[in-house]
Amino acid sequence: MNVEKLILPIVDLTLSAILAHFNYRKVSSVHAARKERQNYKAIVLSNFYIRTLIFVVCFNLASCASVVSRFIEQSESFDYLNSISDKQIADLGFVEAQFCLNNQKPCISYFTAKPIASKRISYTTELASNRGSSLVSLSLERNEVPEGLRGTVVLLHGFRASKEFMLNSALYFRFLGFNVVIPDLLGHGESGGEKQYGVGDAEIINALIDQQIKVAKESNAVGAGAEKLYVLGNSMGSIAALHLSQMREDITGIILQAPMLKFDLAVNNYINANTPLLARFFTESTIEQAAIQSLQRANVTLEQTDTRLLISGSNQPVLLFASNADAVAPYSNFVQLASSRVNIVQVQQRNHPSMAVIGDSDSNELLHWLSKH
């Protein structure tokens, strides 16, 4: 008898009970608050029963880990339509297309866009996390941009994000004079396939880059300096960027925004920061085992997601942004990687989602770095 098949539905039911309990606690009306005080003992008892049920049904690590790995693998990309519409994206000059490796599925969805010649770029955006919001602002005049910046920047989003979440940074690089390519990673956004955690994504993105370079050369769409190719990875996208750097010799430099830690540590940090309810009921070892299970099903090893190992093994210049306030990918995890080839920039008081957006201080560091590479 397959015990796991019997236990998983029970654990799923338990998780539903947890979420219902959590939603009850979040009600903010005066009546609900009064009722909550009146039933405080019942709630505490319910909490005890839920914990006990979790303990009973998860009598082995594999069963609980399977539930968490299901969460990892089946979590969909966050909705971007609250921030920007598809029409607005098109009006900004982003063109959407599909690319299939060797004309076979799965295919990936991607945006491309050309440089913009406006005199000024300015935006302010607020990004929330479970631990608070971060405000990111940028204001840059045309005369502040060094001359001669040309080429292509490939921007790669993070876990549960999509290409739309990289649009602010893409607009920034277009303003500097770059073409941009922004794919959805496999299993994210409008791309097909299952999640590949940045590792399996590299092959199809590598082929997409080859196609884009070929099209650019044939159409003579880019001018002097078009040979420069930068790859920017945000969070999990950093893994894809670093694997690309091992596959290509024409990458001029790598830009990493809050790069993902080794996947088991990253999932632990992510769940603690974004879904603390899960963290309350599952141990760190269970979560880490779930992360490894998800990687194994994608034919990815834990070592292939080791950012620090990948950075150390790369030959290209690296510019890495990390924040002291980022609970998912904190600055302290990367400071020891600093070298003549790897520049580590500490960004002040920014949560993990906000690291995908380039602000004024980030821009100053980027302009200086790009002028040297």
C-alpha cells in the first residue's frame, strides 16, 4: 500500500484548516475582534489540535516534504495586472513573442524592445513583502548617461515572478541605449513546461539569445558596440544568468540583483519571509528536504543552484546588489565574494521584491560599472 497517497490528502486538508484559521485571525472588524477575544481559549486549543494533527499525519519526513514540494512546484506566478495592463506594456514599446527550442515544446514567452531616446526617465514604485514595503525611486537625465552604451541586456526574473516584473529595469536599460530581451522562465508567466529553477532554463534562453543576435545582425538593428551582451538575473534568475555565463564566451558582464542562495536555503528563507504560516508548522529540515525533492524531479542537483560556487567559477565581471534588509537573500551571504572581478554593492533598507527595480543609488553604481566594462 502506498502510504504517501493516503497521507497527502489528509495533510492537504490540514493545510486548508490552517489557512482557514489564519484567515479568521486576519479579520479586522470590531465585531470579529470582540468575538476573537471571547473565543481566545478555543483558538489556542484549535492551534494545538492543528499542530498535533500535523505531527500525527506527518509521521515521516517524506510525507510532509511532499506537501511542501508540491507548494514549490505548483505555485503560480504573481499577478502583474494590478500594476500595469497589457496595453500599457505594448504602448511602452515591448513586443511579445514565443520561442521554441528546435521547434519543440516547451516554449518560452519573451519581450523584446529597442532603446528609447527620451530626455529623462523617472519612476517611483512601492513593493510590499510580508515584512513591510520598500519605496524605490529613479530620476535620470539624458546628459547624465555616458556616451557609447550599446548592446543587449537579457533580464531574468525570480521565483514566482514573470517578465512583467522586470519592466522597470528594462526601461532603465533602454534609456541607457540597450536593446532588451526579457523571457519568462520555464514554468513561469506564459512560458510552458515545469519549473527548472534557473538551471534547465539556461539552454533555451541561450538559444533565444543566439536567435536575437542573428536577427539583430541581419537587420542591422543595433549600431556600434552591439557586440556587448549583459545578462541580469534577479533572485532565481541569477542562477540562469550564471549558468548562461558558463555556456557563452560573448557575455560582457553579469548583473545580479539579490541572487538566490543555494536552493534549500533559499526556499527556507523564502517560506519564512513570505509564508510564515507554513514555517510555523513545518521544520527547516522538512522544507529543505522538500526543496531537494523538487530539484530532483527537475533533474537538477543542489550544487547546480549554489550561487556562490557559480560566481566563483565564472570568468566574467560581476556586479552584485544585495540588501541588509532582504530576508531572502541578505547582503551578509555575499560580502565575502568581493574581489577585483566581483563588485558587491550593499543596498540600504530594501526588501526582496524591490531588488528587481533599479533605484537612484543602484543607477550610480551601474553607470560606473558599465563605463568600465
